Amino acid sequence: MKPKSQRLIILFFFLTLLGLSTFLVLKSLEDNIVYFYSPTDINKKILSNEIDLSKRIRIGGLVKENSILKKGKKISFKIHDGIDEILVIYNGILPDLFREEQGIVALGKIENKKFSAIEILAKHDENYMPKEVSDMLKKNGKWKGKLN
Amino acid sequence: MINYLANPNRFLNFIKPIEFSIGVFSFLFIFIGLYLSLFNSPEDYQQGDTVRIMYIHVPFAWFASFLYLSISIASIFFLIWRHPFADIIARSVAPLGLIFSILTILTGSLWGKPMWGTWWVWDARLTSMLILCIFYFAYIGISNAFPRKIDGSKPAAILAIVGMINLPIIKFSVDWWNTLHQPASIIRFDGPSINQEMLLPLVIMLLGFLFMSIFIILINIKTNLIYKKYQSEILKLG
């Protein structure tokens, strides 16, 4: 065999092994790589006792319509992922993008079935459009995205 | 064609007449692209003016990844066919890629603070981009670590190929895992989810970055060829 083709085969095997091992590592670390859990994930994990309630975690989802309650600086709202939902209580500054049906990520702990957050980040989506276009879509009733 | 151009002298002769026009193109595209994106494109319905960071953030991120891909491909050519010119190309691409990856992270965090409410989070997209940046550092470090530069070529090439595994992770991190970073807007199955008026300046910027990258890499290749010649002359003199 020519040394060239030998090197090619070695490289090919090397890349296959590298890809496979990376896949296995990422697969087994999946729980740590995800930046947040959805309400469905969380409720499942609570039921199966998979979660350490004393540890801080992140949950993400959409702010539920008509669920935002403000009392001074304290705020409570529900976030949902279309299937399940969870109540979040928070005391602090909200990001500008915070509103109904907006995707958010909250950091905090679960305390008697409520999620008490210490930090809230807004999750931006992948849609980019000028304001006039979004206004027009809303006017024509073709608006599929956020409510406001 | 590739075989023909793989000879440094023929390559230099080939690029001489087109080099200047590549520079002019890169200047023109980036000038027009910046004008459109800063002054003549609509505000986003959610982000307002902050969306304008996207017009440089996306080209930086794309080219940071593309340039890394080209380093790894050149490294494969170098390792298997032992072609010294492939090594020169890989070395010439690396500094530009490093700068792009750093600027991706910087512009991204400038956008993240007003939009997300944080400069930095350890989500999969941001972390894999940081790893790309570290791979660039490592590549440049290893390829220049030896007194005779050529001794660093092989280990650096192996490192470059190992780092290639990171590229699909960067691209698909937003689909595989929950991340704070938004999913892809341009390259996706159901077509771009970005309005045409905003896509146009972005495409012009991407073309400008393409020409600019080629232009700068050509200059680097010429410098590296001259340096190599100089080193071999010194060796001859003993």
C-alpha cells in the first residue's frame, strides 16, 4: 500500500473515532449542556425524584397569557411550553423584552412547587422583521408569533 | 487547477493581477453593507436599533467558522499529501480567524446585554464559540512553538483536524440543546426567517467579508512565503 493511502485510512479511522467519542461525551452530558429545562422536563423530574431541590436550576418557556401579577416589586407569572406550566415568583428587574408569550429563562430554586427566581433573562427568537411588517401582519390577522 | 496553483511561484503570478480588485471589492461591499445596515435598514419590531449589531456579528461568526474549516482542510492536505504549501495556507488563515472569533464573542455580548439581560451565559452556542476561539489560540501557539517553524506544522495540523469536530457542534448546538441563543435564521429548512429588507444588507456584508478575508489571507500567504524563503537562505549560509 502506498504511504499516502495508508495515511488517508489512518486519518479516516481517527476521525470516525473522534466523532464517535465526542458524540458519546455530549450524549452523556446532555443534562449539563442544556441551558434550561422546560416546565414539562421539570415536572417529570420532580415526579421521578431526579432533581436536587436544594440546587439552583434554570427553567425556560413562554410567559403565559393573563398570568402576570405585580405587587410592588414582587412579580409572579406562569411559564408554559404548550404542554405543562409552572408558577414563577421573582423580585427584581425584568428585561425589556419581558411580556406575555415571550420566551424567558429563569434561574432559581423550586420551593413547594413554585419556582422562586433570582434572575430572569429574555430569550430572543429567530424572527427578524421591521416594525411595519409586524404591524401589517397583525392588522391582517396573519400574526402567528407573540401577542403584543 | 489546484495542482497547478499549488506551486508558490505560479500561485503568486496567478494572484498578482486580481489581488488589487479583490481589495477594491471588499472595500466597496463592506462600505455599502455598512451604510445599508447602519442607516438604511429598518428597525426590528422587537430589538429596535440593537438589531444592527447583527449585521457584523453574523459575518464575524460565519467566517470564524469557515476559516477554521479551511484550516482543517488545508491541514488534511498537508498531513496526507505532505504538501508544504497547504501548511503555509493554514498558517496564513489562522490569525484572521482568531480575530473574527474574538469579535464574534465581543459583538455578541454587546447585543446580549440589552436583549437577554446578560453579557455572557454558558449555553451550548456561546461555549462552543469560545472553544473555537481557544482552538485558534492553540493552533497559532503550536505552529509557532518551535525554533524551526516547520517543526510545529505537523502537531498544529493534527490539532486543527481535532478541532474540526467543534464546527458541527457550533452550527447545530441551537437545535440539539436548549440554549439561550436563538436558532438559525438564514440557513434553515423552511427558508430564512429574516425579512428581505434586513437580509439584503446582511448578504452584502457577508460578500464583503468574503472578499476581505481572501484579500487579507493572500497578503499573509505572501508574507509567509517570503519568510520561508528568507529562512532557507539563512540555512544555506549556515
